[in-house]
Amino acid sequence: MSVLIKLKRVLLAILLLFLFGCSQSTAPIPPTNGAKIYFTGDSARGRSIKMASLPPFLKVSHVKSCVHCHGPKGKGDIWMTNEVKAPDISYKNLTSDEAPYTGHKGHKAYNDEMIIRAVKQGIASDGRVLDSSMPRWSIENDDMKDLIEFLKTL
């Protein structure tokens, strides 16, 4: 086998590892459906949670769940674009008027229905459209409620 063919195979393996093998989460996945959705983008009910709309920079990305942008503890602070950091999506932070919502100074407190609207439609608690770096997710209501229950543990 020529050196060129070996080099191509090594480069392809590195590329595949980067595209499909990278993840910010190294923690074991907790045994709840909400946690499974948060960490993997898959429901324990056998459903895959898909992006309903896809930001341009994610079209070539391996992002398929919340953890890739908001981190394993939901604290965010990860640059999504040159101007936008993923916010802290812990339930305590989202539902408090006092919380320093990362990336958005002083937000109106979210309730569960507003969190569902933000995840599915990209609408913030104050009615404005969220940045396009926040995907709009296609997720069933029962899975969404499980996800919210998990956010309460962050």
C-alpha cells in the first residue's frame, strides 16, 4: 500500500473522529428520559429529537443535543458565533427575574410554557425571537416535560 493511500486513510479517520466522536460531556448519562434527551438527543421512548430548523453553522456539525452548546451542567458560556455565547439554561436561572441570564441582560422570568416555546419555536420569554444559533427542536410534549424536569436538576 502506498504512503499516499495510508495518509489519506489516517486523515479520513481523524476527520470522522472530529465530526462524530467529539462531545463535551464525559459524565455518564443519568437514568431519566430528560437527561437522556439533554445529553444524547434521543428519547427513552424510542424517538430521536431533531432540529426543526438548523442554523447555518450547524449544518456541518455533530451537534444533536442540548449538551453540545449548553455544557453538561447547563451553564452555557460556550461561544456559538463571534457574538453569541450559549446561555445558562439551569431551571433556577431561567425562572428567576434576578438571574444573570448569560448573553441576555435582565430577562423576564420563564415559566414551563415559555421554556417549551423557546425550545420549539425560538421565542424568548419577552416575546422576541431568539438568535438563530439556538436551534428550534421538534420534540413531543411528553419528552419536553421530561426535559424540563431534568433542567430543574441543573
